[in-house]
Amino acid sequence: MVIESLILTLEIAIIATFINIPISFLCAVIATRSNNETAKFLIDIIVSLPLVLPPVVLGYFLLITFSPSGLIGGMLDALGFEIVFTKFAAVLACALVSFPLMSRAFIISIQSVNKDLEKIARSLGSSNINTFFTITIRESKFGISGGILLGFARALGEFGATIIFAGNIEGVSRTIPLAIFQSIQTGDDQNLTLLILCSVILGILSVSINNILIQRSKKNK
Amino acid sequence: MSLININIKKYYNNFGLTCDFSISNGITGIFGPSGSGKSTLLNALAGFIKPDLGQISIQSQSFFDSNKKINIPPDKRNIGYVTQKANLFPSMSVDENINYGYKKQNKIKLNRIIDIMNLNNLMEKLPGEISGGQSQKVAIARALASNPSVILMDEPLSELDLNSKLMILDYLKKIHIEYKIPIIYVSHDIAEMIAICDNVFLINRGSITKNISPTELIYENSNESDFQNIYSVVLDNEKNLKLNNQTIQINEPVENNHLTIMIPSSSVMVANIENNFLLSDNVFDGILKNIVEFDSHIKLVCDVGFEIIADISKEYYQKSNMKLNDKICVIFKSISVVISKS
């Protein structure tokens, strides 16, 4: 049970992280480079909302949106796809909950790059897009990596939205947090200890790597 | 013939830039106090600020024309830009920094730039591992490597110590002699302007007010009593330097053939006497060319085969009874000569 939950947790968190990377990147580009104030305001709401709402509420929103009677779920149901209470539902729940952490880290890292570096690059013949990738992204790489890691770590510990949207199904959506919940409910102390140990080790690893990245980012400035 | 023609207007809420002037080859200074519009002007030339009205053309190519709706982006203007801080790309080595804008078809060869700027030992280092003066050298080399038609310099020496400042001035002269790229040099340091510029435009409250020769700056605006006389000199022998056929003695031996030196105006003494009984290492006969009175002190501009500025007190000036075109004697100790070190 422990190994299965560990593998499932890592699998779901990794996929959720990969889904979040391009979306967070797009949000960060709009938030930091767009001249459209309305777009910036909307991005700020999109990025902040999942942070302030309880995960259970997010799970409920996902449930009503993706259930066969929901807006997107209805269309998917017509095409023969079912999302609710599947592994993909767990991935979506993890992605939504971890999204603000990753996108905010991206925004802060890109914003903290010295604008004069971009000006210099432009004067050296580099186009806007080339400057963004060769200077802005390169100089914020540690912050971006830290954001990815932070998002991944949050996905590892996701519980509330997952249990509402994906259920607590062994081998499908029973990630480590849900397995811990299950072990408490059933009084399975042996597995509970191992699961908590796994959870703590994963947490310590993530925070340590994140701290190393922050240190390297500071050293680089 | 004018190389750069600027006729622009840019309005902000509490500031307006209105410039109409032309720049020819050589090193052109833009001198003015903080907030006078110097950096705004450079940013408009480089394409980082879009003027509201007017035209900018460099070597007959139009970069901005509000009537014809032309506004060439900064990356297509081929203008080198060196800022107050070196702004090297932090995660790139010196080598990568210099190569960033370099194209193989450039007529400027990278190895030659590295040699002139004496960067061979720094190429593998990261910006965080080199000094401020070295960083500014790399920034200049990086701008040069992009083969610019003009280099804009926005107070490039203002954050450097004296030795680094002299060293960079030394290199700037070398690159100007070698490549003859026009340089627009912005600063509010008179000594720097006199040391490097061929021609100076005064800017105040967003408008170009005057076009003067660099030495005239001393009469325009310098209430500071610590003026720096900066010269490019040639090594005669290890403790003697040649400046316009005069020999300046220095305190410590040097090896470089060409260097930049600085003599603080407060270390220069002027007397209206003959030098034949004075025992000092640097004594020069000459003529008192100008007297500029300030609130706190008096600046004497002396021609002793080279022009040197001395600061004296009002009391001493009154006692000495010196007049314009008097024969005078200029004295300074070799220990007061500051020499650039690469």
C-alpha cells in the first residue's frame, strides 16, 4: 500500500507539475510584460484565487465543472470521456491547488531581473523575444526552478480538492495524504508511520532543494 | 558634416525634453546636472524611449521620424550602450558577455578588442568575480564587439574609484584612436569631460543650451575645489612622463607606454615668481591664462605647455597680486600625481 501510494503520488504530482509549467509561464509573461492593465488584473485574480480559497471549495468547483452534468464534463461525456473519480481528476486537482505557488514564483523571478540587462541586450542587436529567452529567463532560472519545485511539493501534499473531485480510490487517486487519512480511519498504525515518514522525507527534500536554488539565485545577483 | 541629427520633443507630466542639435565625429560630451534630461536623451537615441515629435537620424539613416511614422527598434539601430553600472549578464562569463552581440561578419575583430582592453585573463570569469573597473571594461568591450556605428555612454565612470576611472579613460582613448567610432559621453563630471571629450553640449531642464569646447566647462560650472587635472601621457623613462614636450616626474616607476594621470587641483601651487631657486620635482614656467572666481575659492587656469588648473584661496590670490597673462610658476609634487593602473 505504501509503495503503491508513493509511486501514485509522484506520478500525479509530476504530471500536474508539467501541466502547470506552460500555464504558469504564460501567466507570468502576461503579468510581467503585457501593457494591457485589464489582462494583468485578470491574471492577478486567476493566480491569487486558488491560494485563498479552501482546497475543498476548489475540488467542488472542479466537480461541478467536470461532472457529466457540468459545462465541460457534459461535452467530454458526449465524446466518451469521463474525468470525475479518475487518476486524471487527481492530477487536475493537484495542478489547480499548486498552480498559484508556481505561477507566483515565476512572476516574482521574472520581475526581479534587472531591466537594464534587457536594454543592454536590445542595444546589442537582440530582438525582444530573443532577449526574453536569453536574458530574462536565463537570469531568473533559479527562481523559476524553485517555483517548479514548490509547485511539485504542494502537489505531493494535496488532499482536500483531490478527495472531493477524484475520491479516495486505491490505485487511482489514493495519494500519500489520502492514504494517511485512510490509515487513520482504519487504525492501520504500521502503514500510517511509513506513510508519514515518506511524506516528511519528500517535504524535507523539496524544501532543501528549493533553499539551495534560492541561495544560488541570490549568489548570482 | 553632421553624423547625428537630433530634433526631438518628449513631454512627461513634470518634465519636457526639447533638443535640436547635430553631432559630428569624435567624442561628444553631454554635460548637465542631475535631472537635466541627459539620460532621457540617450534613451531616445538608443530607441528605449519614443519621442512625441521630431526626427533622429544617424549617418543619414532615419531612426525616428514622427511625420513619417518611423521608429526603428533598439536592436536594429546598431548603437552601443554603456550604462552607469556595467550591467554584465550575471550568469554569463566575461567571454559570453562579450560574444553576446558579436557577429562573425563584423569588421571589428574580437581578439583585437580583448587585447586592447587587456581582458585575456578575465575571459572565463563570472561578473561577480571581477572588480567594478574590470566590469566596466568588459561592458565597453561588449558594446564594441557588436560593431556599433555610435556608442552611447551614460555616466560610465560615476560609480568607480579614481584608479579605475583613470584606467577606463585610458582604454576609452585607446579604442577611440583604434576604431574611430563616434562616442556620445554623458556625465556631470567636468574633469572627465575635459579629459575625454572633443566637444561638449550643455543641457539644462531638458534643453541643449550651449555648444562649447571641453575646457570652457571650467568657466560654466565648477564650484568644486577638488578639480581633477586628467592627462594622457607617454612614458619617457620609468619615472618621467612626457606631456606636450614637458616632463612630469612621478613617484613610482611605471611600465606602460601610454597612461592616464591625474593631478588634483588642490595639490597644484601657483606663484608669480621665477622658478630658478625652487627645489621641487615638478616646476613649470608659464602664463596665467584665466582666473575664475567662486564663492569659496579661485581657480587659476595656467598654460605651462599643457593646461593645468589650480585652486587657491581668495586670501592668497589677493596677497599674490596675480593678473591675467602674468608669468607664473606652477609647482606640484611627484607624489601628488595619480597614475592609472591596468
